[in-house]
Amino acid sequence: GQSPIMSNDQRYIIFALRIVGDFGATIAVPVVCLALLGKWLDGRFTTRPYFLIAGFVIAAIISSISIYRKSKRYAKEYDEIEK
């Protein structure tokens, strides 16, 4: 008989690495972008650090919502690995 192209263990490892990369980007991109925007706005309006803090708070909200939605999608995908 032929062996499968990828074992389930390999599928789980690749799946886990994909989740780590995706979640990392989902957290990092909004934080970096909104922190830079906040810092720029603080410099422009001399409101240091209010826009920077607001950027972090907004990034946390955006990241939380995105992670929640993606985790639901990944849960379904995880169930499909066994099939």
C-alpha cells in the first residue's frame, strides 16, 4: 500500500505553526501601526502620550476581535484534520 503524503502529526504541526504565525501578525500589525500613528499624532498636537495610549487600546480591541473570529475558524479546520 501507499503511505499518505503527510501523517496526521505533520498536519497538526503545520497547522499549529500556521496559527502561531497568523495570530502573531494579527496582534503585531495593529499594535505597530496604531502605536506609530499615535506617536505621530502626539507629536503633531503635543498631546503626548494620549494618542499613543489610545492606539494601544484600539489595537488591543481590534486584535481581540480578530483572534476570537480566527480561533472559531481554526477550531472548525482542526476538526477537519481528523477526517
